[in-house]
Amino acid sequence: MDLLDTIRTRRSLRAFQDEPISRQTLHEVLAYASNAPSAMNLQPWEVHVVLGEERKRLSHRLLQSYRERLITCGPGSMTPLPDRFIDRAKQCSEGMRPLVRRMGTDFKTYINEGSLDFYGAPAAILVFLDECFPLERMTDIGSFLAF
């Protein structure tokens, strides 16, 4: 598969099988990503991998906090979104709703709580930017994540 085919057929997943991923695989993926370009080769990202029971505990705490406070970090929660973004979100949600219904949950719960449970992924990779860096270095993190 060439690069253009890879880009064209790319997709995001929101449901994962409950199968562990090997530490070696994670290490290899992160090693490749660490080759991403960054300003002055600073590589300002800090990566934390959360697996297994630790990932489940993190999800539990996130879900508990969400349910207590009913705070959402979804698009439009802070300021209203322009119509062009709302239209894209509606299109996406219309395609997802039948699948989410088959999973036995409602769409809003799936989106809000699913994200806090990492959609059931066996591992979560959390990427941070040290506060000593300006927000412009988020472009470096974008390169790392896209790699």
C-alpha cells in the first residue's frame, strides 16, 4: 500500500477488542513516532502508557468524576461551534447511531463515557507538553501523533 492509499483509507475506531497489546509493539510504535520532526529537535512531548488494570483504574476514576460533575469536554461545550462543524458532527453521528444502538447504549453516553474509557482500548497513550514550552510546540506533538 502506498502513502496516498494509506491516507485515503485511514479511519478512526471507537470500539476495541479486549485483547492486550504487547509492550514490545507499543515500544516499537513509540520508537518510530519519536523520529517525528520537532523544532530544533527538542521533542517536547512526554509520553505515558497506561495498560491493563492501571488503564481500567484510570478509566474508572475519569468516569466517576464525569458522573459526579456531569462535565463534558466535547466540541461546543465551552463556546458554540460554527454551523460547518455542527453539520460535520451531525453527519458523523447519523452514521454511528445505528452501530451504537446495536451495542446497547445511547449515543450521548457512548460518546461521553466511551471516550473516558478509551473506547475499551487495552492501552492508553497519554501525550503531554511540559509547561516550559509555548503552546506553539503543540505542532511538534501533532507531528509525533501523526507519525
